[in-house]
Amino acid sequence: MATAYGPDTRDPQRQGSGPGDHLAKKHVLPAVLRAPFEARAWREFVYLMLSLPISIVLFVFAVTMTSVGAGLLITFLGIPVLAAGLTMCRGFGVLERARARGLLKLDVADPAPVRGRTGGPMSWMGAVLKSGVSWRHLLYTLLHFPWAVFAFGVSLTLWSWGWAAFTYPLWHWVFPAYTGVDGVQLYGDANHRVYLDSSVELALTSAFGLVFVLVTPWIMRGLTSVDRLMVAGLLGPSRLATRVTELESDRGVVVDTAAADLRRIERDLHDGAQARLVALAMDLGLAKEKLTADPEAAAKMVDEAHGEVKVALQELRDLARGIHPAVLTDRGLDAALSAIASRCTVPVTVEVDLSARPAQAIEGIAYFTVSELLQNVSKHARATRASVDVWRSADRLMLQVCDNGRGGADLTSGSGLAGLTERLDAVDGILVVESPVGGPTKVTAELPWRG
């Protein structure tokens, strides 16, 4: 679908309108030249340097406590020793998560604390020994040590040697003079000596060091990526626990959303159709009383009541359409979204490219999302045209609503977009808003194809 918002409205990644893209345009030097001087490279270097001494302490402690505890398992003393050792490993995990958060900018959530069933020491020790998180912390202390030794040696050697060779022309004079020539002996013996003393040799040494300086940050980035995986995989909460927490949160959002929808329906019925029907009943009662005394007035009142009935029916239709319209059930998203677009206050083009229908619940959420977004366009955007595009990407349903209005839409708390974000998040959906001040606005929603 051709629109005024770029060559391909279906792929928000191609537009380059995010804040990171604007920041990237400000850099004159390419990333390979900036990397050695950026804070990230130095943070990662500090992280790798600290990893070795910390991992030595963790490894020695873990091996000692595990060996002592396993050796004492023949007696009861082995259980509290193992439990204490695992607890200390969990404490070290707090340190490692904080270090990764500060130096690697890796935010790993803390795992759930250990709680015994009865609260007593025996219950607590049993909970510690049964906890998979505790054993994963112990595994981290054992695996991280050999990796820290390797990463420390590689990063320190490359980083120090690269900078030393790169800056060699600045400090080569510190070496003593040999046979009247300043320089450093590169290789040779008593009869054959080679010194880095000429301008060409100094320049080549510096250039060779520059190559290492430029390459080393990317090597350290690869090394720290392994640390990121180890910290996230072994020191964070388990995937099952994380998923359970997400599902509990999503369940709360769904319950709150359903309750809000019920309150809205009740309010609309009470303030709209119900009040109109009460007034209609009163008008018909008055018309009945005047039917014999003043037939003309009664007929006029019946005619007015007939108009009220039509309005009440329209309000009921609108209310039912907002819940789950019949056209959506019978004909799918294409027809339902076209019906929404026809009621919008600005011209809207709709394109639905679906070879099959998604799950019924997902279809309803997609309909509600587009309906809310078009209402925002009508009420707040001050736009002259809008577009709706729906397509499938692998196992995801993609929606995109664009308008040429004033922009400035955001996901701040309490806004309608924030409510949409929560509704989509409850079904593992995503809402992305690109709305610079002055427009245009592009809202992209991503939903699972099957709920």
C-alpha cells in the first residue's frame, strides 16, 4: 500500500525514525574508529579485569564449601554446610548482577528468595538444597573461573600491547642508547641486532598498534557477550518462574480490562439507551392519556417516541458493535475494519492482506485496537487522511495505523495508548508509537497469530 509515510509502511525498522537513528546521524566517525574511545569499551575492559580476581575468590570458595559439604554428608553436618555454601553463592550472584548492571548495562532481575514452608532452619535448608537457582549460582562460580582466566589474558594482552605499540613514538626515548642510537632491540643476538629507532620503523610500529587498538574493543565485546549469557542464564530467575510471573501479571491486566469494559458497558447503557427508554416509556404514557382528549397531540408524541426508539436502537447497535460486531464474526477483519473506517471523521484507506483468519480472540483485540486508534485520529490528531494496513508476518499479526496529523502522541501513563499497550501485552503483543511533534504519526501493533 502506498502512503505518504515512506516507501514501506509495513516495516517500521526501515523508516529510521527512532531516536537512536537520529543520534547515529550525528556521528561523523564510523563505529570502528569510535569504539576504542567510547565508554563502553573501557567499561567492558574494567569488567574483564575485575572478573579474574573475583572469579578466583568465588571458585575457591565454591570448591571448598562443596567439597567439605559433600565429604560431611555421611554425617548431618554436610547438609548445613552445603546449604550455607549455596546461600553464599546466591549472595555472590547479587554482586555479579550488580557488576554486570553497572559495567555491561545488563539488567538481570533478581531470582525469587528462598522460603521454607515452616520458617524453621530445617525447612530453610531443604528449600535451599531443592532450589534450582541455588545450584545454578554454584555452577556459575565453577564455569566462570576458567572463562575469566581466558578473557583476562586475551583482553589485557591485546589492549595493553595495542596501546603500547600505538603510542610507542611518544615513549621510545625511555630506552637506553645502544651504540649511539636510541631504540629498543626487537630481536637478534650479540652479532645481529635490530632496533626500532628510525622514523619509518616507529611509524610502522604505531600503525600496527593502531590496528590492535581498533580491533580489541570488538574482541572484548565478543568476550563480554559470553559473560552476558552466563549472568543472564545462570544468575537470573528461571524461565519458568519468569513466565509464571508474566502470566500472573497478564491475568491481572485481563481481569482489570474486562472489569473496565463491563463498567463502560454498564455506564453506556445507564446513561444512554436505558435513560432514553425510560423517557420513551413516560412519553408513551402521556400519549396514552391524551389519546382520547387530544388525538393530534397524542399522535405527535407517538411520532416523537418513534424517533427516540430509532436513536435508542442505534445506540444499542453502536454498543454491541464496540464489544464484538457481527460483521467481524461473519466476514472477518477486512469488512469490520472497513466499517470502522467509514465512520471515521477523516478519509481512511484500508488494506488487509490476510490469506486466513487469526484466532477469534486475537481478531477481536485487533479490531478493538484499530477502533481505538481511529478514534484517537478523529478526536486528537487533526489529520486530513489516515491509513490502516493489516498483514501477517510468520506467526504474528501486524497492524499499522498512520495519519498526517499534528503528532505528539506518547505512551505516558493514563493515556489511551497506555491502555492499549497493557491490553496487547496481556496476549504477548507489542505496541510501537512513532509520533514526532508536527507529525506524521505511525502506530504499529504486533499480535500473536494464535492466542
